[in-house]
Amino acid sequence: MGLRFRSMGAGFSREKAPRALSKRRAAMVLGALTLPALATMALAEDVSTSRPATVVVGAPRGFAASDRLDARRTGSTWSALPVAPKELWRRHISGGMDASPLIDADGNVVATLTVPEVVKLGPEGRELWRVRIGSNAPLAPATLTSDGTLLLVTSAGVAWGLSPQGAVRFTTQLGVRGRDADVTPLALEDGGVVIAAGRSLVELSASGAVRGRAELQERAVGAVLAGPEGALVTTEPGEVLVWRRPGAPRRLGSFGGAPRRGAALADARTLLAVVDGRRLVGLDLRTGATSTRASGATGVGAFDAPPAVGAGGVAITGTAVGLLLGVDAAGGEPLRVAIDRPPPSIAADAGAGLSSFLGAVEGKPSPPVVVDAEGRVGFVRSAGRAGVVQPDGSVALATERVCATPVAVLPAGKHRMLVACRDGTLVMMGD
């Protein structure tokens, strides 16, 4: 007889002890149960024995629950993109955006702004709420966790957790330099999150408590990814590491150059990245071997990054000369479609009179593309025009330029996609 504990998710519920049990004996039993756990819970979440806690586990839900849609950053969506996109609604949000918004499972748009505010819009563009997050805006895209919490890290080095209704669930001082917090966090399937900032890795529990730390030799870039053996991290020189607490980060290989926008996980062993802006490289996570799938030296110019992952692990990306390329592991091109006219200098270097759909563009990167299960590819170019490449290679364009400085294109529901712009403009397109 004595105290009994009943597991409820990530917490515990204490049943009432029999009356015959004295308070002193109860304290002794409780201490015996608690001390071994405390010895192994360094930096772990405090467990309350007086209030049950429920933790929702599994992959975060949403059409775009994180930057590049999912924890592997595939840019691949299960929701069908539009066949013939046209503007459904347009909304300007004061404050502007540097990071991609998110789209939750209900089609709501959640945008972090260049001012310290977060805005949530309904599927038809109506503002649902606006929340201020201290005095510092985030530098990296936010992410949704398994229970719907919006997790973001501000430039003050503080992690904020907001509920779907906009209530503050937690704020956590990470002990990192805020100006280094420009890497997209990774939501874990147990409700926690891994955050990279500079050379630091921090893991939080679902309640926002710090439960693990690690240090890197080089600065992290891009995003933290969900890998088969733990969280994958890319660094400025191109090193790839895996981390699972309580162990130390372990090196898996190197891209041999700078993957500035991070990587995408094509399958259980293949990581894809645009290296130095001009090489599309695959890295085998088991052997550390790399292979160059395509190079800007072949006349296609710089690549937009990171690539999307289509059927069969095909890497799909736009290029500076106005091409949409799909490149397989052998270097073959099952997809090669002209979607833009290159700038004159690049066109002269390429020596090709590519057919034009959108008119001349500047030689600057465009936001990375997205691809659906039917093979449609949604894009928005640096000049501000958006469209969808159909599985047969035909191009369906929006009727007019969306904006001057697009940030992202995202799936937003069945036959819908959203274009977000740096000036705060959001444009929903659909059939």
C-alpha cells in the first residue's frame, strides 16, 4: 500500500493515499520514488504530481506547418495545387515579412512580421488575431508543434509558444545570442522542438522547458531537419551533423561548400542542397559520399534553394536563366521547362533564346518551389509573377504580377496556394 502514480501522456496523476498511511511515511515513499528520477533529469522538464498534463504527439498538422512545409523540408505537399491559378483574395499586413508564413490544418495563415508581432488570418483573409511578442521580432521562420503551438525565436534569444488562439503558452530564455537565431527550428514528434542559434543547439519540451543542449564547432545555417537517427544540422562550411540528446553531435559528412539556405531530406539516406549557389549536391547520410547532380557551369546559372523533392526523390528547383529543372540521382532531367526569360547578360552566357512566359527578370534568386503529389509545381519568380507547371510541362500563369519582392509560395488547401511578399502583401490563388 502507498502512493500510486498513473501515467497520463507526459505527466502523472497522483491517486489519494489510504488514511492509514502517515504523512511522514508518505514523504519517505515519495522521496524514494523521486530521487532516482532527479538524478537523471538534468535540464529536463519539471514533473508536477498534482496536476495531470496532456501532450499531443506526432507530426505537426498543417498544409505548411514549417518552412518548406514539413520537418524534412521537402517542399512537397499532399494537397493539390491549382490547375489554373487566379487571385482569390489579397491582403496587406502592416509590418512586412522576411520569413515564410505558415498554413495550419484549417487553412489559416500565420505570419511573423518584421516588427515584433504575429498575425493570424482566416482562409478567406479575415484577421483573426494579432499578438505582440515583446520588443524583438524573430529572424527565422516559425514552426507549428504537434499540439498546434506556434513556436518562434526572437532576436532577443527568447523562445515564444503561442496557442492557436494567440495566448502565450510559454516564454523561455535560451541563453544564446539572439542575432544568431536565424535557423528554422525543428518540431519533434513528442511535442518538443530543437533550436539552432550560432554554434548552439537547444532542445525544449512541449511546455517550453530546456531539456538538452549541445555545441557545434561551426555556425548552423538553414534549418534543423528530422533525420532517421535524430536532428540533422548543416553548418556554414557544409558539414552535416546529427544530434540526439543526451549525446553529442556526430558528423555524417560534408557537402564540400556552403549550403546557405540549408538542405532537404529526399529519403532515409539522401540529403540534397544547393552548394555555393551553383551546384545541386546529394549527400549519402550512411557513407558520407557526395555526388553533384547539376552545376551552374552547364549554362543554367544559379539555383534557387533549397530544392523541392518530387516523386522518386527528384530534386526540383528554379534557375537564374528562367528554367524549372527536375534532376534525378543519376543527373538525368525528367523535368526541364522554361518559366522565365533570363536577364540579358545571363541569356548571352547561356547562348539560348529561351521562350518567355513572364518577361525579363532580374538575376536574383526566387523563392523555392513547391510540388504536389500529382506532379504540379507551384512557383513565384523574383520579378513577382506566379504560376503552376502542370505534369505535362505546360505552364499556367496568374494574370498579373503578385508583388515586387516575393518571399514564399505555399500550398494553402485544395487547389489553393499562397504567395507572401516582403512588403506584407499576401495573395491567395486558386481555381
